[in-house]
Amino acid sequence: MDIVVAKMNLMGYRWTRTTLINIEHGDRKLQATEAYDLLTALGYNPPVDLPLLYNTVEQTEIDDVMDECQRRAVTLQDSWNQYLHSSQYAAERIHKHEESDGISKRQGEELLHRLSSWEDSLKDAIEERRPENGAHLITWQPYRHRDGNATDSDNSQKPPVQEQ
């Protein structure tokens, strides 16, 4: 919900969670321009999917499953873009601290390797995406400070750790 509201706000609307809830419950009408942009925010193709908003034909189970996959793909795309931004920023900070003698070159290399290993794990998971091919869920490895303690700044966003 928050992601949809944020995307609508980026498009120039002044939406809140309450706005979206009121639209979902029919307490507020959805304007045509809002409908177009809302479909975009949800990862749909508005020229193709806009008529679906007015279609009273009941969705089938496969439609629901496909819609869920599409929503997950949009979420994955958003997460990937956020990850790329974060990893670029982290690499910049690592280089800055190496230059200012805040960390050694070796420590910097280790941190950069850790960044690339997370990306490699994601690539591997995508390449072997099917459980029947022996694929495993993506695992989360916490960053460990020099003192050996793990950092987890956002428990709600980490994937489950799976034993392999």
C-alpha cells in the first residue's frame, strides 16, 4: 500500500493510505487520469488493462495467480533498483574511507567483495529459479562489524535464512 501511495505521489497526486483505502472500498471515486496512473504504479499496461477496471467478468484463479506474479515482479523491480542505489552508495563510501585512512585497502576490498557476493547470490538464484532444478531460496547473510556482531537494520525486509 505504501509503495502504491508513494508512486502516486511521485506522479503528482496527494494520496495517503486513507485515499487508497477509500477508493478500494468505493467511498471515493477513482478519476480516469488517476486510474491510468494507478495501473502504471501497479505494474500494469494502462492502454491494455484500463478496460479491465470496468469489466464485470469474474476473474479466474489463473488470472489471480498471474496478477500476483505481476505484482511480485514490480516489487522485485523496485527492490532491485533500491539495492543498486544502496550498493553504489556503499561502494562510494568504502572508497572515501579508504582514501581518508578510515579503513585499510584490504578492509575496503573485503567490503566490496561482500557487496558483489550479494549480487552474485541473486544472479545464481535467478539462473536456477526452479525448485525442481535444485534451487534454494535466496539466503540473507548479515553484515558483520569488526567486533563480530551482525547488523540487521530492518528485520521486516530480510528474506528468511534457509539451511542449505
